Amino acid sequence: MALSPARLLAAFICVVCVLRVSFYLGGASAGPLTVASVMGVAALQLPISLPGRRRLSAALFPVQVVLNYLPLLAEAGSWRAGGSAFVAASALLVVSGPAAWLLLGLIVVVEGAVASALDRTPMEIYYAVVAPLNVGLMLYGLSRLADLLDRVGRERSELAARAEEVERLRLWRHIQHLVVSSVSAVERLARRARCQGEAEVVRKQVSRAVAIARKALDRVRSLPPADGPIPVPPRDRDGWIVRQATPILVVTHVLFIGQSLFNFAADETFDSGSGDVGYLVLLPLTFALQFWHLAALRAGRRPKGLVWTLVAQGMTIYAPLVDGETSGLVVSGFFAGVLLLYARARVSWPLCTAICGISAVEGWFTGGPLLAGYQFCSALATALAVYGLTRLVTLVTELRRTRAELVEVAALRERLRVGRDVHDLLGRGLTAVVLHGELTLRLLETDPGRAMEQLERMTDAARAALADVDGLSAPDRRLSLAAEVDSARAVLESAGAAVRVDAASVRGPAEPVLAVVLREAVTNVLRHSTSGECVVEIAVEDGRVRLLVANDGAAPASDEPGTGLRSMRARLAAIGGELTTTRTGDRFELLACIPVDHEDLTPTR
């Protein structure tokens, strides 16, 4: 199982802490103050590095600096140079801008100067300079990894909200262009027709208006287009993180190469005829394979012949052991990190432990248990750093894709919601426009007076449709059931139906839902029947509201339920209600039941 960035960071800090303690205990003069200071510095590193705990970082950093250098003042004889990696990482995390890197350089210079002042060997001076720089950069990169994931977790809701907002604006532009322009054109044509005296001119104007309204109605009753690009809110810091992680990986590898070469240069027992030279020849190949494997992960691909290249990298490290040369174990942690990245967890972690164990065994035979613990922790810390920093780069790519998917889901959900609202709330107005327009055309020759009445109703229906568009775009829209009942009566009577209404008063959360259902039910009556009678009943019984819409003259049923019925069923199901339909001959009944005080069960994902 892969470690989460926060756990990986905590594990790295703990391993480096054990590494430093064993390093100090390896010196005979190390006192309890020194060990306690090392542990205190590591403990302060956790709140400084872990995300969500950095409010006191600026106050903790000076305390950490004092604890780090306290042994130098109190127990100078036990001071082991190169132990300021935690302070180096904190400097990069707490201080911002170029000052952070200048402070890092100052820490490195101080470490080298102290090592020289204490008459340390050239190899120890080199270690004093490289160790804080190397481990500090690793820790800084891992801290940024954990910080990145924490920030993305906080951004999820913001991204979704922004996606819905952007999509809502996009759809309203679409609706405004589609509905408002069409209905406005219909209203203008209807008003012009009413001012004309010749029947043929009126017919042309009304025919054109009906065609425009019918086209708008057909488009409104389909969902908005779902194939447009969705803008993803940018996060410019992602690119900055990638640009930071890759150089850190390269620098840490190069510093270890330099340390390996320096170990050989400073080794007085170096023998040009021994396996030392063989290892120096294999060292470039070791890191060439290392960079090959990491570059493939950076590019998001799995290299061909991976098993063989991994075996080859292992051979470059462990083949010199045949001649008793153990110098290659210094870089075995890098190999363990690659295995953690490529192999499955149930295989990679045991292999990583075994690789660190080999270094520990070599240290046991060379210098005893303290050296064994030091080398085990050193290899493990390197493996964790390689794993975490490489995952940081790949994780940014994964998070970008996840963000895009999150935005896509939120936007599609908003498209469905807006499309359903447009269908349910604007369909009736456009249907009424088409209905009155067609009646006008039929009556022009036989009854011009009634034709003009229908033309006037067509104009009023167009204005009502425009008002519905304005109400639909209002963020706090809430339909009134009583107003919908009155509107339903007026629309049905204008279509020539005898309407009987028996409606109880309904208040609370059930009201706007029933208003939408009633509007869609009346739309279906207008579109799919030649109703002579229509009944609307609303009653409250046993904590449930019952809405019945019944009409005669219904058209033959189709095999599939229409979009309107599916939309109403979805709305009612989301609040614990249900919708049933019954057909007896040419009589059609729609019955909706919902709790008076319902709970919105609409899924958010």
C-alpha cells in the first residue's frame, strides 16, 4: 500500500532523526544534551513541515535553530558537523523568496566553517557541507508534496463551485440567445399582425411567429449541448512545484555521486589494482540507469525491458561485493527508491527493507550496531526521498487530471439541472404561444374576431414566456403553487377546455416542487390532448400532498415516457415522492404524492 504524502513525510523525518542520533552516538563524547537536542529539532520539524500546522512555524523556526546549535556551545567536543538538515529544510519552508535560498547557503557555509574550525578531516568537511544541503532539499520537496495534496483537498469544493458557476453562465447565454431572441421575435410579429388589416398579411406574420416558437420549443425540450469545452480553473503553482521537484532530484543524486567520488579520493587504503577501480567504472552506469528509470516515470511511461534494466542497476551495486568491495552500498538507497516506484507495494517494500538490511549488515561487521542502524536509516531515508519526490512530479499530473474530471462532473451536473429547469419551466409558455398561433391561423378565415382574440393571447403568452426566463435565471427563484394554479386555469380555458379546480393551500418545501409538476402536467395537456375537460385537485392527507391532473381527449400513448415525465419523476424521487400515470380510453390521469415536510435527497455527486 502506497504511503500518503503526510505519512511519508513523517516517516522520513523519523528516519532522519534516528539516523542523526545513531550518528552522534557513534562518537564517544556525545552527551545526553546533544541527543536530546537532535530529537527536539526533529520534533519541531513535524509541525513546521506537515500541512495545516504551520501557523506557529515562524515562532518554532528560531527555537529549532537554537536547539540545533546548542550542543556546539555546550558540548563542542561531541559536535558532529553536517547535522543541520532540518534547519535547512525549515529555512526554505518558513522564509519566502530569494532570502530562503540565501539562508540555506549561509547554513551550508556555517557547517563547513565549523567543521574546519574543529579540525575535521577533508571528508568530514565535505560531508558537513553536502549533508544539510542534500537532506534539507529532500525534506523540503517532501513537505511541498504533502502541502500540495492538502491544498488540493481544500480546493475541491471551490473548483466544483466555480465549475458550476461558469457552466451556469454559459448555459444562460445559450438560453438567452435561444429563448429570449425567439420569443421576442414572436411577440414583435404578433403585435405587428394585430395592427394589420389584411388577413393574408396577418397570416404570414403569424405563420412566421409560430414557426419561430415551434423551433424554440423543440430546442428547449432537449437538453443543452454537452460537448462544449469546460474551462478548468488554473493553478499556476502546480508548474512551480514540478519545476522545483525535478532539480531537487537531480541535485541530490549529483551530490551523492560527488560524495562517493570524494570517499574514494580521501581513502588512504585505495588500491588501483583492487575492486575500487571496478566500482568507479560501474558508478556512472548505476546513475545512468537510475536517471533512465526516473525519466521514464517523469514522462508517464514504462520503459521497455524494465525487469532487465532493474536487474542491471542492481548488479552495478552488488556485483563488487564478490571482491569484497562495499562502496556501492552508499547509493543502494536510490535503487530501493526506484523499486518502490515501479514494483507493487507487497513486493517493493520487502525488497526495500532487504536492500536497507544489506547496508545494515555491512555496517554491523564494519563498525557495530550503531553503524548498522545508521546505514539502514541512511538507505531508507534516501529511498523514501526518491519515492516521494518522483511521486510529487507524477502526482501533479494526476491531480490536474482529477481536477479536470471534478470540474467536468460538476459542469455536467449543472447542465442537467439547468436543462431540466428549462424543459419544465419554459415548455408551457412556448407551447401556449404555438397553440394560440395555430388557433389564430385556423380562425382567420371563419371567425376573424376570435382570431384576433387568440392573437392577443399569443402576445400575452410570449410576454409570459419572457417573464419565465427572467424568473428562471434568478438565483432565489421560488414558484408559487397558487399562482401556478391560476395560470393553469387561464391557459387551459384559453385553449378551450372546461377547467375544474379544487386546490388546498400548500406551504413549505413541497410548494415549489408541486408548482413545477403542475406546470409540466398542464404543458402535456396542451401538447398531447384535445381536452374538453381538465380537473386539477390538490389535497393534504396524512402528512402528504396529493396533486391530481386529469383530462380527456388524450392522444394515444407512446412506448417510451417523455422527457417531461422522466424529469418530474426525478424531481419527486429526490424528495421522497412518487409519480404515477393512468390511462383509461382517452382519459389521462397524473398523480403526484410527496411528504409535506420533505428532505431533499438529491445526490451531490
